[in-house]
Amino acid sequence: MKKKGSKSSQSFWEKEYKNSGHLALSTNPSEDLEKFTNWLEKEHGRKYLNPIASVLDIGCGNGRNLIYLTKTFGMRGVGYDISGEAISQAISSSRDLPLKYETRSIAGDIILPDNSQTIVLDMMASHFLNEEERKHLISEITRVLKPGGWLFFKTFLLDGDKHAERMLRENPANEEGSYIHPLMRVAEHVFTEEEIEEVLTENFTIYKIVKSRQHRQGKRRSISVYAQKQ
């Protein structure tokens, strides 16, 4: 289920997971995901974090976040990633855990039943899709989530990010709000908060938004969204 336009991105991530040439790829869970689960547990106890709950991680990388959810809360899970090397690492680290992985692009249909997932993670993944693909993905996320299920969405934030504004000016892609990534040479979309709200509010209630600050020159801004399917 890989698309032709993803070959450059796939090659980049294969090299990164083998050699970590440009990015520091951790095996620890995302701090932002831990904050989300802490908030979810504080608000709802273990209603959504338990052994009968299932999570889909779109762009799971080496499986670190799924492994955290399984070891901490006993959850079952499915992970997709375009990098075969990342999936191999995830499988190796998940032996005897109730987790399944697939090497595939996140564009296209999700082969999971309707209303089957308690939580979906889209963490720094769907910004590599074009507008049509993003619309289809959010419709598929909505379809597979149980009523009352949660989407944890983390992505780059354009608002107040001068580095992103510069890349949009200097390396524009064919879509508004997208630029050509200088390393991967593929289009990458950067969202505004207003755009995220427009995309989600048709099917989701947004309960919390967390935005990062720019700590130093070139540091990208990010936004995390806690959204519940209506």
C-alpha cells in the first residue's frame, strides 16, 4: 500500500532508522503522549486505557509509543510505518506483546473494522500527505474509532514559527501551507491552529490543545490536540 510519491521519504527513513544520521531517534515514549495519557487517566480513570482497549499508531516508527501503552496499561495495538527498518525494530522490541505492525504508507484505506479502536495516534505523520490524502485519512480515523474514542494528534504548527514561514517562502510546494522538505525532498504540510480546528470539529470535540514554544533559532513549533469522537 505504498504510493509512488513516498519513495523519497521512505528511503530517508530507512537510512535514519539504520544510522540516525539527521535525527535523534529515541526508544523512549514521547513525553507529549505521556502527558496525554496522564490527562486521560486523570479525567476518566482507566476507561480508555486498559487491556480491552485497542490503539492504532499511524507512523509508529520503532514502536516506542505502542510499547509504552501496552506495558503501562495493557493495551492492544496496531502500528503502520513506511519504513521496513522501523517496523523490524518495532517487532524485535515487541516480542510477546499484543501488538501488530505493517510496513505501509499511511495514505489509503485503513484495513481495520468500523468502530474498532479506542485511541488513534497521529504523531508527526500525516503532515507528509497532500490535502486529498489527509482528508481521506481523517475520514478513515473517524470510521475506525469507537464512538467516544480519542484521537491524539501532534504536528507542526505554523502560527508564530518564523522558520516554517521561511521554508514556505523559499521552498513552496504545490499546495498552500506546504513546502519541500530540504532533506527528504518531499512535500511537508504545516498546519495553523484554525486549520486543525476546521478539520476536526465536524466529527470530534477538542478538549485540550498544547502548543510548544520556540526555544532557539530553527526550533520548530508543534501542537498537540486531544480530540474525542462525537
